Amino acid sequence: MFGTKDDRDVMRLDTLARPIYGRASWAQSIPDGGFHAETAALKERLLSGEKAADVRIDAFALAREAAFRVLGERPFDVQVMGAIALDEGAVAEMKTGEGKTLVCVMPAYFNSLYGKGVHIITVNEYLAKRDAEWMGAVYRFFGVGRGVICTEMPVDKRREAYA
């Protein structure tokens, strides 16, 4: 009658994702040079005490649009729902090729607004390097820095990447 726990989770995530889709035209109206200013405005909204869930809507909408402008890829609905799950601290299981790398952009960007480091971890160094460069273009579009840490890096380079 009420579906499985997974069914209920998907319905809840879909409900949380709908306002993000509703902000698409707003995000599309922002010129490329305006994304840095919007990032600063979102940071200010968080600092002023606005509810994180409300700021997340605009941050995710901006991240979707930035991914489209920079990579030509706009996250699909299921990727937005996966991003919300990650932002809530859940594990979002996805198969190879379903776009985990793109999913990470939305919560990483949103959490970067707090001014603290955000770490995306993979055990595969090749993928870490590839994804840092590939998605790094989206982060740079916002004016957000990024780094990558690999096994053989000297300590000073690691510190720089962690910063």
C-alpha cells in the first residue's frame, strides 16, 4: 500500500528535487560572468542564517546550469536526487556510467559555500586525477578552487591540495 522503503525514499527525494528544477530558468538567465557573484550571494545567505535547504535549491540549480555550460551535461533527475542524498549524508549507489562524477558537483559546490574544505574521495588515483580536472572546470566557473591528492605527492603539495 505504501511501497517499499526504497520507493518512499525515491518519492521523498523527488519531492525535494522538484524546486531545483523550478529554478532552472532563473539559473539559465544568469550570464557566465554572474556565477561568481551568485556564489558570493549564496554564501551571504548562509551566513545570514537562511535555511540551508532553501539555499541548497539555488546552489543545486546553479550547479546544474554550470555543468551544462561548461561540460554540455545537465544532471538528470536521478542524478539530482542522488546529489540530495549525498548532501544528506546518505550513500547513493550508482552503476558504472550513471554519472557519479557529475552527481558530486552539486553537493560539493553547495557545501563549499560554507567556506570549509569539501573532500570527494575515490580509491582510484587515475579517476581522482581525471575527475579533478574534468569537474574542476565547473568549480573554476564558480570561482571555487580544487585540488587532487595522490600517493606519491610530497607533503607540501598535499597541504596545498587540502587547502
